[in-house]
Amino acid sequence: MKNCDCTSLCGDDPDIIRKNARPCSGFVRFHPDLCRDKRLVPEEELIPVYQDIANRKLKEAEKAWHDYCTLLPVGDQRTAAFEVFENIRNAGRVF
């Protein structure tokens, strides 16, 4: 199978969707849901892409919770919010 031959934009090769061309790594990185839904690449190739997405979103959640916690007045609600923040912060350390 030939590789994609995108000209102007990544993914503009119609052979990718027709499964006549293998998508490049850039296409897989920028369109992982399409690759998964249409089964354009083996799922094993999508694992690192989705791991990167999950790690990025975990960092976004960590920042959002920290911002929220720091706005709360000192007290029980702030303490409980920081416990949630700590759980999110430590969630990525399992691996």
C-alpha cells in the first residue's frame, strides 16, 4: 500500500479515506479519532497517540483544579478541593 500523498493540507489525499493509501504519522497524530473510527491504521499504532492526549488532558485538569482551589477561601471546601487536586496530580504517577 502506498503512503499518503497530501499536497496542501495534511489529510487532503482522498486515498486515505478510501483505504488505498496509508496515512502518515502526522495524519495519525492530528486525526486519531478518524483513524480509529475508520480503522485506517492498526490500533497498536494509536496507543502512544492516545496516551499523549490523555497525559495532556490530565495536565489541563491538574491546572484547572489548582486554579479553582487557590480561589477558594481557607476552610473545609478548600481543603476538600485540594484533596481532589492531589488525586489528579498523583494519577499520572501510576505508570
